[in-house]
Amino acid sequence: MNSTSVAVVGTALGTPTTRREGWEKVTGTARYAAEHTPPRCAHAWPVPATVARGRVTAVDTTAALALPGVIAVLTPFDAPRLGPTDDPQLHVLQDTVVPHHGWYVALAVADTLEAAREAAQAVRVTYETDPDTPHDVVLTVDHPGVYTPEKANGGYPAHLEQGDAATSFAASPVRVECTYKVPPLHNHPMEPHAATAHWDGGTGRLTVHDSSQGAGPVRTALASLFDLPEDSITVISEHVGGGFGSKGTPRPHVVLAVMAARHTGRPVKLALPRRHMPAVVGHRAPTLHHVRLAAREDGVLTALAHEVTTYTSRVSEFVEQAAVPARVMYAAPAHLTTHRVVALDVPTPSWMRAPGECPGMYALESAMDELADALGLDPVELRIRNEPATEPESGHPFSSRHVVDCLREGATRFGWSAHRASRRDGPLLIGTGVAAATYPVLVSPCTARAHALPDGTYVVEVNATDIGTGARTVLAQIAADALGVPLDRVTTAIGHTTLPEAPLAGGSSGTASWGWAVHDACTALIARLDRHEGPVPDGGLSASADTRAHAKQRSPYARHAFGAQFAEVQVDTVTGEVRARRLLGVFAAGRILNPLTARSQFVGGMIMGLGMALTEHSTTDPAFGDFPESDLASYHVPVHADVGDIEAHWIEEDDKHLNPAGGKGIGEIGIVGTAAAVGNAFCHATGRRLRELPLTPDRVL
Ligand code: MOS
């Protein structure tokens, strides 16, 4: 499989190419944010609030400061004041209000990690709580604080309505009305969030290694918070061990590390303990779904209503846009999608792989399965009959939409039959399920630079981030392709704010955004080389690109990636354990630029979807207001033994309405639809519909 070092001129794109940093990673020489240790580096350990709603009235640091090696303890009463930020979560230690359990209320700094941790534990915090307004962390659909926001995450209108859903629904011969529940879910990248900050008081320069999906936005936030010019700050995110969205925005750890470095005059390292993460790095908010589908007897939809209720924090508004995918997937004369939200005493939710689409498509695709059951129709066929000619919400033509091809290709590969039967094998019930998937095509403006060196090699520079996806590899492929040179002649420099400005790794848009600028810089470089007479000079030749003009243009096309997911599950009638024996995903995501790393992304997304279906969940504890499932011992992500036979395939799409490399983005589409496919297979196996995730034995039995 690994015949990938053979580089052929001009055909780097589309070939399976191993990761450029793979060797460094497996040998341990790749250094992550917490693995940089400047001389005299100190360690910081934050103190989380132990109440979910209240005020800090006193912080006793005496015992902490008396411990050997302790340098400082910062509290809301004495921490340095910060400048403005548009994210109040970053205004850490700036006031005494405690908006949720786990909010940071102090920071210990010491010579060693152990001393910092011990000092943090020795800090005594006194809180004032009001018995008349106890904390409130439990989401209910009829919570008195529920309101309809203007916008949901991503800038989507929260509410859209065409026709009269209620009337259409009542008048239709076949109807399903269901509620689904997705619990809070947490981003648990392999590498917890970490930063090492080095403040040079002499030069006024700040250097920060941060585990982030975008060093640029981190630098911008730090410049404002610490009142520094951006060009005096360098943020480096060279190797990042996953993020899933939780590292897509600057997080409090990096602010605390810089604050401590400036305060103590020492470099400071802050590596978040995993148990802190659920409260301070965002999470997927729980969603309550009310879905109504009505159809004619032939299965064609006459009404679709998807109403989502979710929560946000009291710190800022984040509304999981879970009804948005219904606007893309299926048309109906009466179409209603809406979001309602309530601000509770919980940590602010945020991006987690396919925010909106992931929980939304769980509900919608489960409801489609229920409708297929009600109609006595094959669920693949039901989806084919409801394939819209144009994007339902906008009426725009799709740049490409191969849902039906994914369903058909998947059905063939999976051995799906319209007359499939569930079966029993001893105590096991075995069934199959299907679901569709969608994720939008996003792209952001980006800049890049390409250099030609006298030895015939090239260097491409762009402040992209490789969060484990293979970004630096695929950017080299894009460059080699544009330059028409073998892949091994191209080096990529990424993950550093001294490089040309680039957007973060998020929204499945990294390769499209960075790759566009890389492509343009390489094309400009070729033109420059063509004009140049004689050999490339010692200093090399360079060209730059800036995609601001075209990446911001609105496309007349609706652009989305699509897919189909198939699952075979077994349900143990004795233990209640559900296992996925087979998972198959078929995706249509534009041109696949590197089949090797793309497959990993698809499969990784599907495995994360499997976790959502079967094991992952947390609860907002009504008594204490925290998430009790705060570590990997209690928050169960799938392990190797949980994953059965898993396959990802794709339809080759030649879509001219995207970007020069032709990819739609592959980071998130893989998770979308997996949980619905597994849930639908569970129902097929058992004849019972469970409408709350995950499908744990307590619910199954
Ligand atoms: Mo992803 S949730 O857009 O980082």
C-alpha cells in the first residue's frame, strides 16, 4: 500500500502520500506545545471553580505560597488586567463572577509541574452563592428561559419557514412525529490544550507555542488582551494533536500562560489536565429535536419540520445549528426549521466536529427511517424519491450533489437489499441501517508565498495548521502539482505566525483555503521564473498570493459535500451491549487530493460518530452543576476493540465551482450520519426505536 515515495511530475495530487511529519511523530521528535522548555521555564496550574453559580468572595493563597518552589498565585483580586476581547471566556481572572462550574478562579505558578499542582490544590477559595437563585444546568424543552435567537452558529438564520407546516402535516396521509435527544458531547483530542509562553521583557517580544487550530487568531486575541502590537508576538502551532473544533478559538489556557509569564518574568508552561477540558474548551451542547415529517403515499415529502432546543452559557451565546442540514437535504412544500436556546449555568458550548450537521442529521435521518417504516418503503428508496432538484432553502443549483450515487454505491458495496431481513444469532439480534450525510463547503481568504531555490527545490510558506490531518503533506502535493515538479522537491512551512497569514483549520475548509493561496503563489512563481533570465539567484526567487478577492465572492451555487452511511449492528439481548459489526461510508466530497490521509479522515469521523451512537455522553449534574464524565475513564470514546469492520469510499466528483484543487473538504462529513445509521440498524435488529443517544445497555434492556 505504501508505494508512495515515487514522485511523478505533475501528478502529486490524487496520489496516496504518507505524512511528511510521520517519522517525527512516531519517533517522538515532533514537539508539541507543552514540549518546548525554555531556560528557567515555570509551570502553571489553574484552579477551577467548585460552584456553578456565584461569586468569589475571598481567595486564601497563604498555604499555597508557603509551599516550596511556588512563585505566584494569581486571583481575580490581583491578576493583571486584560485588554478587550470579543470572547468573554478569555477574560479570565478579571472579575469575581462564577458563571459555571470549572470556570477558572486562580492560577498557581511554580518551578515544577508538581509544585504548581500542589499549590493549586492548596488555594482556598470562598464563594458566595444565592440560595434563592440556585444554579440551573438542566436543559428541558419547556424551560421558562427558552428563546428564539436571531442567528445560530455559522451565521445561519435561526428560524426559516415556507408554507404552513401544521396544515400540510394534518392533511397528509403518512406522518411521523418524533423527538430525539443528543446529550452533551466533548472534544477529547489526544493532546490536551497546552501553551508555553516566553515573554522577553528586554525586547518586548512574546513567543508562544500553543496547541491551536489557528496560530493567527491566537496572536490577534493575545495582542488585544495584552495590549501588544501583533508584530511583537509570535505564535507557533507546529504540531497539534487533534482539536475537533475545541482548538479553533483561543482558549483560556493560553491567556493564563502569557499572563503568568509577564507577571513572573519567567517562561511559563501550562498543560491542561484532561479533567479540566470539558469546562474550558467548549463542547457540543445537548440538543432536543422535534421532527415532523409528512408524505404522500409514494413517499414524497409534503411537510418537514425540524425544531431544535439547546442550551448556551450565561457567558456568551452559542447555538448549535442542528436544524440547518434539513434546509439542504430535503424539499417539502411546507418546510420549517427553527432553533430555540436557553442560557444556563453551564460552560459555553462551541464547535465539535460538524457542529449542527452531526446532531441534526442524527435526528433527521432517524426520522426519515421512521417514515420509511411507516410507508413500508426501503429507506434508500425513500431518500432517492426525495432528492431535490435545487437546494431547498435557497433554490440555488447544487455545484454537485451525488447523494443518490453515494447511496447506490454504498448499497452495492454493503450488500444492502430493499428486502433485507434482520436475524438472530443465539442471544444476538442483527440488523442494518442507512443514513445520508451532508456538510457545507466553506472557504476563507488566505495568503501564501512560494520560493524557488537555486538547487531546484521549492519552499511554500503559509500559516496553515496540521492538526493531525496531513495538511502539510497535501499542501506540498498542491504545490508540486501547480509547479509541475516532483513532490520531493517541495518543502512546506506551516504553523507559525511569521508565515503568510492564513485562516484556521476548521469548518473542513483548511485545504481549500490554504491550497488556493498555495496554488496561486506557485502559479505566480512559475510566471516569475519564466520571465527570469539565467539561473535562479543565490537568494532564490519568490512570489506571493492573496485570495481575498475571489475566496470572498458569493457563489451562485449551493456547495456541500454529501455521503451515505451504512451500518450493521448486533444487539446482545442478555447484556444489552450494542456493537457495530460493519460500518461503510461512501462520500462525495469533490476531488480527493490524498487518498491515504483522506481515508483516515473519513474513517476517523465515522469512529467518532460510532462513539456518539454507542458510548459517548456526559450529563450536566443537577446537584453540583458539573460534567461528572470529565475524563477518558468515564467519557467513553471508542477504542480499537470497539471498531469492527470499517470502510470508507468515495465518488470521484469533478466540481468546477470550488477552488483550484477541486476538493470540498473532508474533515467533518465522515462523522455526519454515522449515529443515525447505527440507530436505524438497532431498530431494524430489535424492532424498537430508541430516540436518545447513546445506545448504552441501560437503555437497551
Ligand atoms: Mo471543526 S468543529 O470546524 O474545527
